[in-house]
Amino acid sequence: CAKSKRWLYDDKNKSAVLMDLLNDCIVEHLCAQVVAGCSMVQVFETNAGFLTPKMFNEIVAPRLEYICKSLKKKLESLGIEGVPIALFCKGANQSLPILNKLGYDVLSLDWTLDPEIAREFVGCTIQGNLDPCAKSKRWLYDDKNKSAVL
């Protein structure tokens, strides 16, 4: 991650070209998933937490918005509407107000953010907040505790 982050600082032009190429590939791939029968798709940005809020908001957020808008437009051109598009940005809790404006139908939360706090910043559907390390600890998600997660 350190090398790729350094590359964002050192060579903004080349990194922008690569990210833009990837965006188009991501849109095509997600569209193909929907055409093949997926009833919902999700974009994963699992390195968001490694970036400064400024870097995330200036470099990554516009590309995430592009993916969402382009996918919706492409699906609409195929006569496909109503497919929810979710976004998961690991560690981008500081950017929730910006994420909320990108056009996604669902924002997935990581386990480091209380959903009640997220709700203050987000108007769309939220999901997630499960700690993957706790998946084998059934007591965390028993009937008594599951409502805190769900």
C-alpha cells in the first residue's frame, strides 16, 4: 500500500490514467454481472483508510461517483433499472458526507463505525458493520445482540 500511495503523490498523471482505465473496466464488469442475473452489485474500495481525507476526497471520490453514474446510465441504456448499487469504502468514515453524495443506493459500513453515528451523515440505506474477526463468536450476534449490528 505504501508504494501505491507514494505513486499517487509522485506521479499523479500516470496514476490518474490507470484509475480511469480501471473505472471503465469496473463499470463493464458490474454491468455484465447484472446482465448475468445479479440483483445487486457492490463496489469495494478497501484501501480508502490508507489515504488522507483530502487525497480520498480529491482523487478517489470523483472516480467512485463516475463508476456509479456510468453504471446506472449503461444499465438504463439496456433497459435495466432498479438494481441497487452499494459502496464499501474501508476506513473512509471521515468521508461519509461525501460518500452520501456519490449516488449509491447503499453504503456498506465497516466494523469501526457505529451505524447510529453513520445515520447522522447518510441518507441512503446502510448495511454491514460486522467484524469479520468475530464471525466465529456466535454470542456477538445472538438474539440479544444482533439488533445492534442489524
